[in-house]
Amino acid sequence: MTPEEVKHHIKTYIIVFVALACLTIVTVAISYLDIGVKAGISLGLLVATVKASLVACYFMHLIDEKTTIYWTLIATAVAFLILIFLPIGTMSAQVRIY
Amino acid sequence: MDIPFNVKERPDTGLYNGKLGIWLFLASEVMLFGGLFSAYIFLRTGVDNWPAGTEYLNVPLATLNTLFLISSSVTMVMSWASLKLNDFKKFKLYSGVTLLFAFGFLVIKYFEYTAKFSHHYYPSTNNFLGIYFTMTGLHVLHVLGGIIVIGYFFGPGSKMWNTDPERFTNRIEIVGLYWHFVDLVWIFLFPVLYLL
């Protein structure tokens, strides 16, 4: 990586930082909106996903990485989604915890 | 005997070994926290009434903590970029500031936890507080781990810059990847526990 490229990266880091700070305020603002629980959760998680993507793509350089890392993360994402959808699947079985 | 591929990329992976190692570790961390997020969904969808985070938690303090972690992430990546520009002094400055933000996060968390305990809110009080203390507690342990490693490279570990600068820069990249992951987990924990 040449010094010019690094300097270009630094500019990107500052822009991403400002975007993350603004989105944090947006996340808090959403919680005060009276849009119902489901819409609130969906919107809140959407903003969190955008923030997480910014961190992963730019701070963790995933926007320009080697294929080996992409394949590792694709396998992780599949396993993660199974974990997340397992409890949601139990909702249809009317499982209740008291 | 030298450990191979500390700096040079391994031909088959295209990466130096430490970088693949940290990504495999982070993949396992995704599953660790993923299991807890899964438990959270299970607990929350299993009851008709789930308390709003604001009933128990302090949103302004957590917002400040979010800003602390985001700021520490940017200073962490700047410390790596400084090494890439051969500016060791700036590396020290940025990694020092990263440590300050990390300690700031812990101090605020300390005040949050002690406020809960003074109101007799414990993990055993209810499911919400149980999952809150488990998830944030595990996250705090990760912050502590990050402080130890970043602190080591800020202090005694930084001697490597004089003997093997490329390898040292890679070490900072690796600890940076871990630190950004800690930030990333908090980005989800904050709205899930405090706001939704």
C-alpha cells in the first residue's frame, strides 16, 4: 500500500466515523418514534446493520479482501442465520416461556 | 526457528497467517455472541410482555458509550494507518487515545452496573436482566481483553517496531480487527437491549 493510498484511506475513515456518529443519533431518535413495536424493531435493526456494515467494510477492510476470508465469512453467516432463525421457528409451534 | 508467513503472504491463502487466524477466531466469536442473540430472541418471543429497555437501563449513558466505542474504532484504525506511513509517534498517540476511550467505556459500564445493583436489579431478577447482564458482561470481558492486548502493543510490545516493523504493523492490524469486532457487537447490543 503506497502512502498516497493510506492517506486516501484515512479520509474514508473520517467520513465513516461521522456517518457512524450520525447513525447512532438516528438509532436513539427511532426509539422515541411512535411507530409500533414491530416497525421500531425493524427500523432499529436496519440502522444497526448499516452501521455494522460500515465498520466491517471500511475499518475491517472487508470491501477489498482476499477470497479466503470471504468464504470463511459466508460459512459463518450461514451458521449464524441458522442460530437466529431457530428460535423464530419455534414461534409457530406456540412455545411459551413463563 | 522462525514462524513462517508472518509478513509474507502464504501462496495458497493469499494472506499472512495471523490474519487468517484472527478471522477464524472472529468467526467463532460470531457464533458465541450469535448463540446469546438467539437466546434473547427465544426469551423475548416466548412471552407476551417484554419490558422496554428504558424501564431498567440508562439510554444517555449507553449512547455516550456507543460514541466512545465508535471513536476508539476510528483511532485504532488510524494507529495502524500511522504505522503504514512510518509515523511511530502518531501510532502511540492514536493507540493511547484508543485505550482512553476503552477505559471510558468501562468506567461508564461500572456506573451502570452499580446503579442496577443499588436498585436490587440482578441477573436473577428476571429474564430481561438475566440476558442483559450475560450479554453486556461477556462484551465487557472482550473490552478488557482488548485493553490488555492494545496496552501491550502500546507499551512493551512496541519495541518490535525497531526490529521488525512490518510484522509489528501486521500485529496492530490483527488487534484492530478484533477491536472493530468488539465495536460491531456493541452496535447491535445497544439498540437490542436499550432501545427496542
